[in-house]
Amino acid sequence: MRKIIVYIATSADGFIARKDGAVDWLDRPRPKGNYGMGEFWKSIDTILLGRKTYDMAVRFHKEGKFDPGMYGGIKHYVFSRRPPPKTVLAGFEFVREPIKKFAKRLRAQKGKNIFMMGGGGLIASFLDAGEIDEFIISVIPTFIGAGIPLIAPRHRTVPLKLVSIKKFSDGVVRLHYAVSEARPSGKARKRR
């Protein structure tokens, strides 16, 4: 069965971007092999992203930093509560379907694994729906002090099983976890 995998970088203090969405702290020399990204790209054929991440892709496209055509054969699904823009980047489709129903339909199709790009709100929604299988998190050795957390805050406890750890020469550490079933946190349970 196809897996939905969050493959993402965080700052050492757990943020995926600054409060304004900036990811300038990710601009750094990369070691040979680019942290295994090439291998990961070969394992996927679908990307899931939220509206803010899509809007960032549009901005990068306008600046010439992103060419959707370079991801030939990869389907992009954008989740948004707002209506889609009048013009949508080629290869992107907006989704209004409930997460459980969408994930079940997508997993039933033949194909490779599915890359959950983010952001934090979409990751949280898929996690709460029980529709994330793995997290591969590259921890960048930089504190940014404040920003957008990896997962939007809610009352939850999600046990993870460590699959692997890889340390890179520049201090980046890649953590690979399998997700166990999410459940409400102890704070949300009724006391007897």
C-alpha cells in the first residue's frame, strides 16, 4: 500500500519556517547527496501541500526559483478552505474532499509513495485523521527562536517508532519515524 510520508526540515528548535513563512535559514551548502533527497524523489509520484505552501511555490515560480515542469510525472494536490485561484500552476489540483475519503481513494490507486510537503496545519489535519505513515525530519543545526511549528498545536499524543537516524557532516541529523495511532493527549481525557 502507498504510504503518506512527511519529508521535511525543521530548525533545531522545531520550526519549519519563520512566522512570516520565510525559510532563509535553510539556505546553506548541502553535502554530497543532498541529504538523500534524490533517493526520496525516486520513491514518490504525488505531493500533498497546503494553500500557504502552494502560494509560496507560486511566488518562487514568479521569481524563477521553481519550475513545476521539473517535477514531470508528479501530481500535486493542494488542500485549501479558500476557493482556488483563477490560474493554477500546471500539475496542481485543488482538493476540497474530506481527508479520510481523499487518502483512502489516493492510497487505492496504483503508484509510488506520497510526499506530504506541509505545512504544519495540513500535517496536523492528516495526522489527526490517522493518514500519515512516516516522518522523515532533517533537523538543521540552527535555532530561529520562533516560527511555524512542524505540527499545528492541538491536544494529541502520537507515539512514534524510530526507524533510523543519520548524521551528516554539516551537523544535520535526519530522523526517520513510523507513526503509531494518534490519540488525544492525557490533558484532554476526563478524570474519573
